[in-house]
Amino acid sequence: MTRILTNAKELHIISNGKMPIEQLREVLIDIHPYITSIHLREKQKKARELFQAVELLSKDIPLSKIIINDRVDVAFITKVLGVQLAFHSLESGKVKKAFPQLKVGRSIHSYHEGEEAQLNGADYVLFGHVYPSHSKPGKPPKGIEELTRITQLDIPVIAIGGITPENTKPVIQAGASGIAVMSGVLDSHDPLSAVKSYVNTLLDGDGKSEKFI
């Protein structure tokens, strides 16, 4: 197995809120060496349940790879890598000021929101959905052109939405710092093979020659 280059583009995996945490843990045990971060997007879970989920995952998954959606309190207490803020969440700047140790991401859907996130001190933005996505039925995708515009900002951009190994390369060529994937990995019958396919495409799109075998 080829060693992943440390400067490869980022690969974030987003939990779907449907998979039992025990099952998610089993998947992550296999794939976490090849991904940048796992986002716990568990909207239906209360704070205590989310805390317990992190406790379970941390037995096998480094806390430095775990990002929690929205719940700054749980992210701080569990000492995970960071928090992913939605449009309805607290301002990035206020979170960074109160919890400087947390990596703070902001979900955006427009250039204006990206500018705002940058000015407010977010560490990166999650932009999408780039391609048509089953999780966003009836909503037109933002497209590669808008992604290219947003990557001109001075903040790392992680692209999300309908991204497959086959359509990853244009995303990276548009200037994205990486991609975020949900169903493409977690709904796969073979999540490890799916992750390796994404990593190979990211390496290829970034001009790297090394591949997994």
C-alpha cells in the first residue's frame, strides 16, 4: 500500500445521522488512516448522546480527526479537532475568541457568505452543493464556476455535494482545498475501497503520481 502524501488535498467524511454509531465506528476503524476528518453531523442527538458517541469513537479514532457539527459545547468538552458551524450557528469569530483551540469551519452557499466567514475568522469553509445531490432534491447545484469564484477568497474551501471519484478532478482544478463526502463512502458496500478511490483521484487531481494499489 502506498503511503499517502501529507500535502495531498483533504478528504472529509460526513456522518449521515442514520447509521448507528457502533456501525460508524467499525467503518471508521478501516478508513480513518486515509481521511482528513470525520464530521459528526448527528442533528437528532442531544448533547449527552453526542458526548457518548465521541467517547466511543475515540477508542479507535484520533480526536484530532473528529469535527462536531454545531455543538461547540460538546466539541470543547471532548477536546476534538473542531466544530462545523451552519448558517444558523454562532458567529465564527465569537467561537474562535471563546475557544481558540478549536478549528472552526463554516458552511456557506455563496461568495458573500464566504467573504463573511473569512472576515469573521473561520479556519475554512464548506461550500456546496457543487453537483446535483440526492440530499438536496429540487435544489440546483452551485456548479464549478461558482466554486472557482469562491476559491479566490483567502480561506481554504472544502467542496461538498454530489462529489464522486469520477467528478472530483474538476473540483480540485477549480482550486478547492479538498472535498467532503457522505453517501459516496458511508452508503458504499465497501467504504474502504470507496475512500481509496477518492484518495487516488485527489492525488491525481493535485498532480501527484503516487497511488494506492
